[in-house]
Amino acid sequence: MPLSHTDIVSTWDEIEDTTLVQLVYVSSLTIASRLSASIFDEVENHARDYNQQHGITGTLCYGSGHFLQCIEGEKAYVYALKQRIFADSRHKDVEVLLLQTIEHRSFADWRMRLLFLERWLWSPATKNQATQLSPYLPFAPHGWSPDRTEQFLHIIKTFDSPPHVKAAGITYNALGNMFRHIAAPHQAFLIIQGFLSVLLVVALILLYL
């Protein structure tokens, strides 16, 4: 179960500002954000400078309209970042799944790598390693227990490459992969329908000549 507000406040108060902490929260994109082609670029660009300047590391996972973000760093900086993130109107239903002190970071890359947890977004090169995520798909992290959350993080931190299509403009890649995912099993049907459509157009043209 997600941590209650009382548990979260109590835990924050007990931690020194310079202590290394790990915060994991989940949220859902609003309808407007789901329709925005630049949402992921905006999130990444806004976080880059702050993370690098304040020693923030972690990972941001997205799937089925939900975010799960793991943030690591000194408590004072993580707390300040949490306040900004939780006030962001681009997402809703924010819940804290895990808040704990740590001795070592699980994600040492300050760029906050972004993982897309949609099967139709995965490139062929990453499908084998991504099959480890099957128990967590379709992605619905709200309500995960701390143990389940830690198990998920343990899996994704071992990936050699992110489980998603790697190319500029993820929105267009996503649409292309979604089309292939839907169309591939029905190629013969689509070809026949296309041919019949052409014949219909030709017949209508001949009819009105």
C-alpha cells in the first residue's frame, strides 16, 4: 500500500538534510498531458539542470498513462524537488510508494533516464531483457507495496539499454510502432480492403464521366 500522509511527514522529519534518500512516487497524466506531443521532452528538459546541479539521480518510468519516478539524492534537495513535482498540474493522483534512507544510489546517472513500459514501444533489441517486466505489465503502479516497488527497481536498474524505441521524437515513433503493432497481424485484410477501395473510386469516376 502507498505510504499515508502521516507516515511521509514523520519520515521526512526524522531524516537529516544531508542524508542520502530514495523517494519513489506514482502519478497519472491528465487528459491534456496525454494529448501533448512534447510532454516527455518538457519533463526531461526541466529536470536536467536541477538534477545535475543538486546531485539528483534516478529513473522515470511511463506506461498506460502512469508515471513511476525514483529520485535519489540528499534529503534537502529531494524534498525541494518533490514539492515542485507534486504541485505540477500536468499529472494527478500522486502517491508515495517508498521513502527511505540509502547508503548507495541504485541509479547513478543524473540524466534521469526515461523508460517507456509499453510493449508496442519496445525495440526488438530490448525485448528479451524487457520480458523480465511481464509481471508488472500492463503498468499500473498505484497501490504497489514497498516490497513490490523495490523488486521492480531492482529489475530495471540491471538493464543494459532502456526498454523502449530509441530515437528522436518518441511521439512519432510511438505512433509508428502502434500502427505496426495493430496492422501487422492484418496485412492481407488491409491490402484487400485497400485494393477494393481503389476499385470503388475508379468505378465512381467511370460512372460520372
